[in-house]
Amino acid sequence: MSANNDVFNQLPRYVRVRSDAKAAFVEFDFAIGYPELYVELVLPQTAFAVFCEQYKVQHMDERMCAALDADAQRWRYGESASAQ
């Protein structure tokens, strides 16, 4: 295993669940290293649990989600979006 793989494997993994907790499928954002750079994924509940365990994910808390949402608003609408 190269040093680059070691560094990559040590980066934190983040998930942000977007779907209802009782849904058959879990819709979620998955990020490696940088929570603001994510992909949207969908897995059945059981597969999602395995995914989270395998990748040792950190579930984003409300504060982190709010910060990401605010940043997305600034990108979409400019700096004045926070004043609206």
C-alpha cells in the first residue's frame, strides 16, 4: 500500500441522511475528506447500515448541515443570500 493510499484511507467519511428514517431506501449524501463535496446515493436500509460500518462514517450533525446549507445558498445566490 502506498503512502497516498494511507493518507486517503485516513480521511474522514461523512454521511447526511436526506430521507425519512422509516423509508425503505435511505437517500443520503456521502463525502470523503470534505463534507461540502459529496455524491448523492440511495441504498436499502440494511445495505446503508453495512456501508456506514464498513466506511466508518461520521453522521453530520445539525450544526454541520446548517453550515453546508448556508454555504450552498451563498454559492447559488451570492453573499447577500444570508441577508434575506
